[in-house]
Amino acid sequence: MKNNTNMENEINKYIKIFPLPIQKQIQELDKNDLIEIIIDLGRPFKVRLKDEEFEISKRKVTAKDLLQITKKISGFGDDNRAGLENTLHRISAIRNREHKIIGITARVGRSIEGSAKFIQDYAALGKSILLLGKPGIGKTTMLRELARISAEDLNKRVIIVDTSNEIAGDGDIPHYGIGN
């Protein structure tokens, strides 16, 4: 239950970065299917769910919208990625020649306990594991869970090198979903 409450709080934090009319539209969606929101200058706001993609609003994205969103997230690094403190959500920016942000893709990050259950035995053996699959299928989520299992259940020392904040989340404190 604690994990569900934390995830719900993280999704709500994610939703609050968007303009109010878009927040209201996102609230009506099934949050479990939400993968990302695409915000490109001069185009309608788009949402990508597990099995579909559509315009969430006919209103076209303005420079003011992009500025409003970027003020609510951590600063973008050299890799044009940012995040929301203490969450797994990842925000990628597209810049023009003058390095001005003209597009943002805000991807939902999740920590799902049990997502690596079927390969847990391989992790216990200490063998290498290769995760392959389409984008959005859960490879990173499974990797987080493997880190947690290794640290907490198998008492292994786990070190994560994560220069883009994709696995352990954004901020100085690693996300609870990766374990100790």
C-alpha cells in the first residue's frame, strides 16, 4: 500500500508541472496507462498511453507554456534531461539552434515491486542479464526492481552509475524504489 501511495503522489507531482487546463485533462486518464506527455511548440499537447497516442487538447503549445513547465522542474543538463526531485519522471528537451527549448517530452517513471520476480533467481546466481524490448515495455522499471532485490533481499552491495537520472531518479537522494 505504501508503494501505491508513493506512486500516486509522484504522478500528482508530475501532473502539476503542466498548465491547469492540461492538468484537468490528464486527471481524467487512467494513470496506470500513462507513458508520457509530448509538448512541442506550435503543436497540440499530446499524450501517449500504453496502447494509444492522441491530442489531449487542440490548443497549441506556446513559448509561455514551455517556460511555465521548465520553471517547475530541475535544470536541464548537457544531455537536455531534467527531472522532478525525488521522483523517477524524466523530462527531455528539444532545443533550436539558439539553444532555446522548443519541445519537451515528459515521461512517467515507475517503481513496481515484483516486476522482476521472474528473473530474480538469475540475479541471485550473480550471472549477467540482458534486458531487451520495445520502448515503454518496462526494462528500466525491471532494472530498478533488480537493484532493490539485490540490495535488500540478496544483501549485495549495489552501486548505480546513472548520469541521466533514469534509474535512481532526480535529486541527490536516490529513489526508494532502488533499495539501499
